[in-house]
Amino acid sequence: MTIGEFSRRSQLSLKALRLYERLGLLRPADVDQRNGYRRYHESQLYTARLIVMLRLLDMPLPEVGKVVSASRTEAAEIIDSYWASAESRFAAQRQVMDILRPGVAASEMPARELPVRERDVAEQTVLTEQRHIYIGQLTWTREAAARLTANAARCGGVAGERFVISTAWSPLTVMARLKCASRSAIRPKTRPNWPGGSSPRTGKRLSR
């Protein structure tokens, strides 16, 4: 069938068809070398409609290419993996919206600066994990807290609530205070490979 007919039946524009041809996602079944006319086979409608549906899910074109070139079983696994990641991102974005919406709808403007109080505390051992993340990866904090709790069990467990420290241009830090009094209780003479980048620290902290 002609590219025009294929465009109508597949619901892909001529511009999209030419783009997908360049990317190797959906090449014409035949190209007339004399005039450049492109013809498609009816069996290619399945691939075309698959691409349409994947793009409706906002799947990036590189991922679409993997689905198109994979076997049916592998394609299903790629789609499942992508959608699980998307749902995780949506969950993190819903958490942000739950905080953002009430603040925007409030009649009073938020304060320019949050009050910061400094206090001295006795030296204590803490276990931390740091990472630079995007807003869609905020669920990482729960995973990091679980890893810290598991490591803290080697020193009698955590002492109090775990907390998160966030400052501009710095990595997000998840921290847990430990019940043990010294670093040597959890750190051997050789540096361990702490899962997820966890490491014990001591010192003071600011409360906000």
C-alpha cells in the first residue's frame, strides 16, 4: 500500500513515518529507486499500531526500538519494566503534589526562610547513605532507610527515627543514629563495602 494509505490506517503521520524509517523502527517494505515512492505491507500495521500505543505511554523512542526488535516475550518484559518505573515516578510525583497543592492554595504566602535552630548534642555514631537523585527517584529514600536499618542491626539497631538531610546542590542524605557508642563496633580494620554507599559517621547536626 502507498505511504498515504498506510499513514491513514496506522494513524501515523507522514512526518512520523519518515522519522521512524530513519531510526530503523519502521522501514518501508519497498522503495522505488526511480521516484522514491515508499510502499508498505499490510503486515506492518501491527508494528505501526504498537509504536502508536507505546508513544501514548510516553515511552522514549530508544525503548520503543527495543520493543519492536524484541521477541514477543522479551517485548512484554520491556514494557512491564518501563511501566513499573513509570508508576514509581508517578507515586513520587503524587507525594510532591500532596505537599505542593495545599501550599499554593493557601491564602498566605509561605515564609521566605525556614527558621533554623542550632543546638549542641553529644557525639554519636550515625550511618548514612548519599545520592544525587531526580524528583522522580524520591522513593530511593525508603530503600536507603531500609538498608541503613539492616546494617545498623550489627550494632544493636537504630537509636531513634531515621531522617533525611537535603541542601542545595548537595546529594540527598539519609541518616540513622546507631545505638553503639563507637565506630569500631561496626567498622573492621579494612574498609567494608557498605551496600548502597552506606558509611558510619560521627558529629553534630542542625535541627530545622
